[in-house]
Amino acid sequence: MDDADREHVASRLRKLDQHLFAVLAERILLTRKIAKPQQESTGFTDSPDRRKRQAEVGRWAAEYGLNPDFVLALLYFINDESSRIQLEKIERAGVLPERHAAVTLSLAIKRQNLLKLTEIVAPIFDTRYDERFFATRDYRSFERDVIDQAIRGLKKKRRAYDFGCATGIQTKFLASSFESVVGYDISPAMIAQGRQVVGAQFPDKVRFVEGDLDAAIPEPDASASFVVMSLGTASELADPRSTFAEISRLLVPGGRVFLSFYNKDALVYRIHSVPWPLSLAAEMDVDRQYLEVHIGPEVFPIHALAYTFDEAKAMLPHDLRVIERATHPTISPLLPNEVFEEEEAKQTIANIDD
């Protein structure tokens, strides 16, 4: 084997190791969701289910030509680490529940998670939030193109509303096309960041409001040429019908609205057996009906519902007519982030999704 071959093999080993760790992290995350932590013992306990699982693991190991004892020992340490992480989280919370199974999170808890999340994310949202997640970056680029196309079709460009504006990334983009822009967000941290950066750049053109989109929106009738709810914000509403009615009230005749939902029919949510972390900064748990946002090793469950196109359309007032629909991306969310380290891979997958 010459130097070029060694370098090629070393590169493949590095990528496989990275992928192995990513799958391991996903496995631990899933265990934390469903397993009951053991206060006095960790790893394998003697039970019929556990013995059945051990037999399965031994059979899989043999199929792949691996030492079953090695694989069982590895799984023991993985389960042990999962239990340790669970106990640490429970101890920090100060409560040890009798049952640590899948639970339905209340809307209030999801709202608290959202506010906690945005406090952490606000300073880095513009630059680093999705830097490790190719599919999320690809979607944001696609979304920007669709919004730009919608703006071009407007005859009047007076005021735009950016609902769920976060730190004002879209607000800033809209400011280049409209006479005035108003950004709304429930997060004080996001609004403060938006005012500090985008508001300072456009002091006479941009206004930020801390407000709940599930409540009445204190803006005048027929004041909007364009309304934007980007990055899945329309799926995060607790009372979407009321909010869409408010949007209808705000729009001038001939005005347009861009609504972004999490698509229940998306391939990534129809395939439940993807064994690695997805290349998305946030992903729907369709069964439990919440959105998981990934920040480093932490996962924040916040309120969101995925909808089919027909379900989303049925929530719109009769005077909001759908003129275009699109879903994007399709393939890239299914792939692990390691695939997108090479520029050629990024371009190839992006072309397939387009």
C-alpha cells in the first residue's frame, strides 16, 4: 500500500469513526427518552426483555463477524452511561419520579423550554445556530429564495410583518424591499438581540415587538403588504386558526403571506428507523407532538405540530388563497452531517433536492 492509499484509507477510517460516535450519541439520546433509570444498578439487569435483547445482540454480532462478548460489553457501557446521564439530570432537578417514561409535555413546559432555549441561542443565532446542520442551512437558503420571489410579485411594498422574527434575520432582508418592517417574537432575548443589531442598522425603518402570536396582534387593519412566518413558525402556534385570522385582518387587498410548517408527509418523518442524528438543527417528534431543538449535547422539546398540506390549508380563513406550495429539502435531512464535509457531496445532494 503506497502513501496515497494509506491516506485514502485513513480518511475513510476517520469518517467512519466520526459516524460511529454520532450513532452512539443518537443511541444514548433514545435510551434517555424511554429507559427507566436505575438508582442502585446500571447496565444489564436480569429480566426476560434484557435476556431477549442480549440474544439479539449476540446474533447481530455474529452476522457482522464481530465478537459477541465484545459487543455485549460495549452495549453494557452504553446503557451504563445512559443511566448515569439520566440520574444526573434528575438529581439536578431535585425530583426522582416513580416512573420515568414517555410523558406528554404541557404547553406551559414547552413554552418555558422555548424561552430558556432562546436565551442560550440569541447571541449566536445569526452565525452559529445551524453551522453543523447542512439540511437546515439548505432549507433557509431555499426559504429565502421563495420569499424573494413572493416579494417580486407584490405591486405595493409598504409594510411587512416578520412573525416569529427571532433575532431579525428575515427582518433585515425585508427591510431592503419595504417602507417599514415590524418583527414580532415571544422571546425577550431574541427581541433584544434584534434591536441591538438590526434595529440599530435601520432605526427609522424597523421596529421590534415582544409579543405572543397566539394572542391578538395589536396592529391596525389592512396595514400589511406582506407577512412572513419562516423556519416552521406556523407549526409552533398553539391556536393557528386565530393567528391566521389575524393575518387576514392585517393584509391589504393583494397582500401576500408566507407560512412555513413542519410537513407531516416529509420523507424524514415517514421513515422512523434512521439510526444516526439527522442533519437538522431541529426535528419533529411526530408521535409525541413536539419539536426537538439541538444545542450542543442538550435537546430542548418545544411546542410544534406537523401538518399535511390539506390540514394546513383547512386552518386558513376563506379569504387566504393558496397560490403556491413547496416542500424542501427531501434527501439531505436523512443523511448524517459527516456526509456534507466535502463540497462535492453538498452540491450533489443539494442538486437532488432542488
